Amino acid sequence: MKKSIYQVGAVVILSAFLAACNTDTDEPTTSNAANEEPAETEEVQNEEQPETTETNETDESDDASSDQQEEATETSSEETKAEQEDKADNTTLTYISNGQPFEEKVVTSTSDEMNYTIQHFENYTLTSEEPGVDSLLNNADEATSMQIEVVQKEDVTFDQLKESAKETISAIAPDSTKDLDLASTLEERKEISNIVGYEALLEDEKVVKVVIERENLFVTLTIYDNVQADLTDAFLQMGLTIQ
């Protein structure tokens, strides 16, 4: 009987001991799991933050590069515009008068009646004389001027204008007319397809007819000049700029 009590007591003590051991083993496991999860979360967050910073730096770099490109484009456009204006302000034409070369600045004028522009010397004036005919006047010498007629290619042919110019000159001075040698003009000005010229001389007065063919139009020039002024080439050089 006494032995049975000891056995029962031993069983109770052993059971209590095992229960205590199981309790001590479970608590640290639960505690470690709870502590490890936040650590992993913090590591993930730390890894993501540099990517955000790098993205922001890239965006800022792209914006700065875009701004620099825009500024460079604006500067380039301003320089190009300034160069064009400077070039327009300094355009000149060279002509021969009385055996001497002259170079003068020109300005651009637009016909009031016909669809063309012309570059002419500053002391000359473009006016509308009558329908289909303009005049370029020398402000310093009223005796010298040039009539301008511009027609579209569908309205007439080059040969028709050529024959009309030749007939007009022949009627003015049948015994003192000549053809002008304008071959060098075709060589120097590729935009001119054809050109012919005729001159009539009446004592000291000269009348010159020139027909010019460009890509889209015909131009007929009638130049009134005199031996003393000798501005035929000056008027011709201005007339060649008509377009």
C-alpha cells in the first residue's frame, strides 16, 4: 500500500515536470516569431527606398536636360533670326556704269498691282503706272527709269514676248539697234531659264528691252537710259531679282 502511494506520487511529480518543460519550450518560439516578422518588413522597406530616390533623381535629370534643350533651341532660333535680319540689311548689288564697278545696298519692294517682289537700290522707287505695268524710278535722275511687266507662263510664251520686244526696238530706231550679249547672265544666275535683250540708240538716249524667263513667270523690262548716266546695267541687275 505504501509502495502504491509512492508510485502515484512519482507519476504526479513526473507529469507536473513534463508540463512545466512543455510550457518553457513553447513561449520562446512564439516570442521569436513575433520579433522576426517586423525585422523582415523593415529590410524590405529599406530596399525599396533607394529605388524611389533613384527614380526621383532620374526625373529631375530628365527635366533639367529638357530645359537645357529648349533653351538651346530658343537661342539657336534667335541667332538664326538675327543672322537673317542682318543679311537682309546688308544685301547689295553690283553693276557697271561708264566702265566702273559700283556696289550699293538694296531694299525689297512688293508690287501693288502684280504678284512679285524686287530688290532695288535705296534711292529708287517702285510705283504702279497702269494696269499690268509698274515703273522703277531713279529719284536722283527722272530721265532714267524702267518699266516692268510680269505675266504668268500660262498666259503667253517666251518666243511671243521675244518677238514683241524685238519689233518694239526696231520701230524706235530701225537703223541703230543691236542685240545684247547676256550669255554671262545665264551662267551666273541658274534661276534664269532664258534671257534676251535689244537696244535702240537715239543720239544720246537709249531704250533697252529685256525679256526674262523664270520658273513660274516671264518678265519684260523696258529701260530708259542715256549715255551720260549709263545705268542700263544697274536697272538690269535690279530687274533680275524680280520673282
